[in-house]
Amino acid sequence: MQDQPSAIEILAAVADFLRQHAMPQLQGHTAFHARVAANALDIVRRELEIAPQANAEEHQRLRTLLGADGSLEALNEALCEQLENGTLTAQNPDLVAHLRRTTMTKLAIDQPAYSAYRRALAEDKAATSE
């Protein structure tokens, strides 16, 4: 077990320092790179928070969808092959659900403020509450 603070907390603190203390004192290209660095730290933090569970869920969805077992990487390769050769198509609701869930997870890590992502979350919430 690691002592506190956790890696996630450290990443958040460094990103906050860049935004709140360093960036206000920087200009031009240097300020831009500090913003990029803070955003990169946020992505890594969200990946540490979200990816372990999301990868396990994706792995299970792929096992079910493909009726096969293997690593997450191998199952994704098999999915690509089946999409390419037409074995799986968008007519399969389980495929569509898997692709949507996987995309939503990637957006949650990479671009959680993206307006289309937020709209899709609201649509998902409305659909589940009906």
C-alpha cells in the first residue's frame, strides 16, 4: 500500500498548481505549453481513475459479443476483423451498445467537457430514467 497522497491526488495538485499559480504568470507560447501540460495531467489522472474498471467491462462485453476469450487487445483485434469482413455489422444492437459504451468511456477520460459527450450523457440518463 502506498502512503498518501495517491498518484491521482498528486496529478490533480500539479495540474492545479499549473493552472492557478504558474499560468497566470506566463505569457504566449510558454503559457500555452503550461495549459497543455495541465490538460495532459488531467487526462492521466482520469485514466488512472476510470480505465481499470472500464477495461474490465469492455473485456467482458467483447467476450460476450464475440463468444470468445482472450486478452482485451486480442479481442479488439478479433472485433476489427469481424467488422472488416462483415461478420458483425451495425445491425447488431449489442455491437452498437458496445461501441457506444467504449466511445463514451474514452471521451470521459480524454474530453469530458466535450459538448457532444455531455449531450450523450444527458440522453443516456434520460433514457434510463424512463
